Amino acid sequence: MAIANTKRYRITNPNGADHATVVAVLPKGTNINAYLKDATQRFDWKAWEEMKASQNKIRVGQQKQKRK
């Protein structure tokens, strides 16, 4: 079940290499650019990069067998 009135915004790391998605509910009349600028500065990019690097990709399902 989704939360009503949410919008996804894409923020960019200050070094310009990575992107993250922020899901927010903003009141009418809010300056979206100012909000995204503040969110980019407050976002914990170091923890996000560490989490992204620590994800191990596990293949689920039948593995291909090598022929001998």
C-alpha cells in the first residue's frame, strides 16, 4: 500500500557522481528547488555509499551448469 501524495525527487551527490531518490510529501507553495538543495546538503552520502558498496548481489534461481 502506497502513501498518498508522495513524490519522488532525485538528488545528486555534490561530487556529481551518484544519484539518490528522496520520497517526500511537500505542502502546496513550497519551493521545491530550495527543499532539494537542503536535502542534498543534509543527506548522509558517506553512509549511502557504504551501504551501496556492501550490498552483495545474490542470484536466485537455477544456475547454469558448465559442460565438461
